Amino acid sequence: MKVLIISTTERTGGGAIAAKRLLTALNKNGIQAKMLVRDKQSNDANVVAYGNILPKVIERLRIMFALLKPLRKTWQYDFATDGVDILSTKEYQEADVIHLHWVNQGMLSLRQLHQMMLSGKQIVWTLHDEWPFRGIRHYTDEADGTSDSRVELLEKQLFDRKQSIYAQGRISFVGCSQWIADLAHRSMPCAKVYHVNNCIPQEIFCPMDMHEARKAFALPLDKQLILFSCQKVTDKRKGMSYLLNALKYLHSPKPHLVIVGGNADELSVTIGGVEKDGMHFIPYVNGENEMARLYSAVDCFVTPSLQDNLPNTIAEAMSCGTPCVGFDAGGIPEMITHMQNGYVAKYCDSKDLAFGIETTLAHPQWRHAALSKAKESYNEQSVAQQYTKLYEIL
């Protein structure tokens, strides 16, 4: 059996990271798998680059003019009017199963998706956000707070078109959280929808000596440390404002906050109103091994995301034996077992988030429970076997 994984990028974004990890897991477990991307970012021979960013540029402009929105606000929408000519590639033609992941921003057009359906190939689509079963939005509640008739009209038109396309082929959807699988099933009652977790390379993300890990990042050895990390720390969906507010409710001695990700240096300047003493800003961590070392250096990982599917960061932290705290949002409650390996705080409640942080810091034994949950839930072999069985029954 030959499987072709399709993703816009190889390693940028949570969906791409999950897709690349699945590629590795499948090949380790006897499945011939390759990955087709527009943006290749390694020397991996199993990853094939094809296409360019011109379709992305064209589509962004279409969205900007259709919705009368500035370019910087078009990221939350996708029309899929333009894409890379995937079907002409040797990798596509030789594959038995086409496994789609995050394929937006000018990678896969609806016209090409329609052609895929008509080809008779088996199609599996792992849901990293809601776009495959919505219209033009990536998340239901990510509109900018205003009601826009143009958006709503296009939302319905694109949803109807997708449903018409899906009805003409062999396609199954996989939610990497039960939360998003349930949303997809409610939106598409007649579709085949399954649930399989993402996998984590646990030979990389594993517990390390905390003392040595802290020295590697020049972090204090005698303080409790909490970590916040995301691709862009100023992204409102990631909830940094709630975490900063939660710091005000923490009792002394207050833990130190380690902030990692793009725009961390910008945040260090504009943070305003919050005491910055005891904060450590790390704009960039070089690779997965160093990120695993950082998870091992801290006492807990905090993810106050307002919208999230199955965050890789939580699975990575738990694989390093680091308990997590997050809001009751998306797939987060499936990952954190409340009061056993971390704390699930009330949605958008900074005070409860602070209580969760203090509670988690007071239970160092949760480190072992977090590691046990990660080994069971995000094991590469188990996830590869679940997907293999799914490919075989389609």
C-alpha cells in the first residue's frame, strides 16, 4: 500500500508538524508513505516539493477584494479557488491512498478536490481545523466580532459546494480530537468520521534532567517555572492576555514565566501593566530536541488557548513528563485529565487559570501521570496502526 500525505508546508504550523510525524510513523511501521508539500523545509527524501506560492498570492487578493478586508485579516478565510497541480505528479498517480492534512493557502483548490473525488482514489482527510466541514472560515467562532453578510453568503455557498464534491467520491474524515470529530459529524451527518490522535516522537520528547535543562537555557535553578509557547505569542486565539491576567492572582512566592515563540521579543516591550520581573523571553528554540529540553526544565506548561484542536504542545510537554494547565476549550480536556495530570480551567477565567497553575505546581507527582498518559495516547506505533486499519477498511 502506498500512501501520499499532502500538506501545504512540511513543518510550519501544527497541522504540518502532525502530518510529518505521521509520515515518519507510517514508514517505521511498514507503510510506504511519502509527503507532497509546496514548502519543503528539510532534506527528507520522503518529502517532495511541488508548486510555488503564486496560487496563494492570487487567492489572498481574491479574498481581500471579495470581503473588502485588509490583507492582514484574510488569514482566517480560505476560498480554495487556486491551487497547485497536485494530480499531475508521479507521487499522486502512484498512490493508493491520498491523505490530506492542512492544505489551504493556495495548495489545494476545490476544482482539484473534485477531480480527486472523480478519480476513485481513497481519500482520507485529517481535520486540523474546521475548514474542511465549514465554508470559508477555519474556525466557527473566529470572525472578527462583526456580522458580515458577504462572509455569511460565501460561507454557505462554499459549504454547499464542498458537500456536493464529497458526495461524488470515496472520502473519510479523521478528527485528531474527539471534539473536532463530533463537530464534523454534526455538520456532515452522512460522512464517515473517525478519531485518531496525533503521534509524538517519544524518543525525542522524553523526560530529561531538570537541573541540567535549566542550565542549558540559563533559567533560575531555585524557582518554580511555568512555560507558555506557541508559534506567535501575540495571536489572540492563544490567550496570552488571560495568562498575564492570571499572574496577578498568583500568591507569593510567584513562579517565573518562560515565554517562547515568535513575537516574544515584541511582547517583552509591549506587555504593559504586568510586572516583568520573573519573566524570561525566548523568541526562538532551535529544533525539537531543544524544545524537549525546555519542557523538561519547567514545572508546568500553560496553554490558555481559546480555540484549539489537539495542541501538539500539550502532547509534547506531557511526553516530557510536564503537567499542563489549559482552558476547557476544543480538544484540551481530552488531553489533560483534570486533577490527575494537570488542570482544566473554566473557559476564559483567569482566576481559575491561576488556581490551576498553583494546584499543578503543588502536585509534582502529576509529572509521572502526565508521562503515562502521553505514552498511551500519542504512541507512534499505535497511531500508525490505527491509520493502517483505516486505510484497509475504506
